[in-house]
Amino acid sequence: MQVARLSDDAAWETFKAIRWEATEGQPFCPRCGCLKHSFIATRKLFKCAGCRHQYSVTSGTIFASRKLPIRDHLLAIAIFANGAKGHSALQLSRDLNVQYRTAFVMAHKLREAVAAETAEATLSGTVEVDGAYFGGHVRPENRKEDRRDRRLAENQTGKRRVVVVIRERNGKALTFAFRSEAESVETIEARVLPGSVVHADEAKGWDRLHKSFTTHRINHQESYSDGEACTNQAESYFARLRRSEMGVHHRIAGPYLAAYAREMAWRENYRRVSNGGQYAVIAGAALTHAPSQVWRGYWQRHQPVKGAA
């Protein structure tokens, strides 16, 4: 789709077709579901004939209460879909010619929308589990004699978090952020169905998994795969996340770490889908997702919102 060449009217029609795909682009009231309506052309609003509610093409979606033209939202989705390792808010702000704050919130709304697909997902069969730590960097002192062992707890910032990936062999990946790997065991038990076989490395945090699953452990100091245990597909997810951090965002941590982790899981899950297919999935997810309780009015609160992770 040549989004950049779309007129505002054409973009509005495109949004309408995506939003109400089930009724072939025919609008229906988000409150009562009534198909009968009148159209207020000057404001491009629909007025329900049943409950008299006025609604727009983005009412009740992740883009509700928008200020940007619809064309810019379509373009943002296209740009977001094209980033194999993600797309930074600063670059998006330049591409759309909007403020950084606007691009930051828009990108996070798209991350929230695509992540909703696996919000309640469970995995089964052969499942790989692994963890990687992000954030909490402690800059070493200039002089060698002033440096401290940054591996010790007393010399750390306390901001370091572990991203845990649960990946079904040749299937979907689910991600979560915790303070330690041991904290993730309850979530793994809830998201992986009984009877599944879990592959993990020798980290102590995974010892509790033996109680709930048949497990195969691999010592990475000796090999990456020993013919019985292997976590290479989980490791491939972290390769994408690390490169996203180093090459695109440069720093992903704090209350937003889990959001970036879920975005990379989505990209890993859809890596075999064409750009056009990814565009359709993101647009559909955004226009069927309810208004964000985290990112709506974000900058008016002037502080990270609880639940942004």
C-alpha cells in the first residue's frame, strides 16, 4: 500500500474498511451495535439511530481521541511493520514530522495492540525457556584502583531485570520481565500446559521446573546442544532483542522493558509473514484494541504509568 501517497479522504476510507471489515466497511455503533446511522460530513462523525451516540472511525480503538490525521496513523503502522529490529521513537518522529513525545506514545500504543494477541496464550509440546538480563548498567570508574566488582549485589543499582522467554518449538514465543529467573516459574507453570517437555539451561532459577514438567537441561559452558537438550530457538529471540537494543533503541529498560520484549516476540512470531501481511495484522490489532489505559494521557501525567511494563 502506498500510504505516503494517500489523500486524507482515501486514508479515512481505508481505516473504515479495516475497522469494520466484518460488515464490509459498513459502520456500526460501538455502544449498541446498531447499523443504522446518519453521517455528519463536516466532522466525519457517525450518529447512531438507536442510542444517538456519536462516534468516529477511531472511536473505541487504540487511536481514540487522536489529534493527528488518519493518514499519519496508517503511515506509522507501515513504518512500524518495516522495522525488522524495531523502530525508534526518535526516527519515527522524523519520518512523520511530529514531536518525539507524539511518536513515543504512538509506537507504544502499537506495541500494546500487537502484544494483546498473546495476552492469554498457552504453550504445549516441546517448550524452550531462557532468560537474559537488561538495564541497571553501572559505569566503571576511570582509574583501575577505584573500580568495584559490578557482579556483587552491593555494587549494583537494583534496576537490573531479566526478560524470560517461553518459546514453543517451531511455535510462538511469550515474554515477561522479572527481577530474577526464579520469580518467573509460577508464570511458566501457568502458561505451559501440563505434559509439556521443557528445555532450559543450567541456571539455578529453573530447578523448580522439575516439579511440574519433564525437563532437559543443557550446560552452555560445554555445548549449545547435546542431542537431548537445546534452547537455540529461545536464544534466537534474544539475538533479535539484543540487536534491537544495540542498533535501534540503544537502551531498553525500566518500566518499558516488558513492552519492548513483547514487541520483539511478536516480530519473531511473524518473521515469515510478508510486510503487507504484517501491516494488515498490526492495523487490525490497533483497530480492534480498546483505548489504552496506560498510554492515553501519558504526557499529562508526567511520569511512568504503573502497568506500562
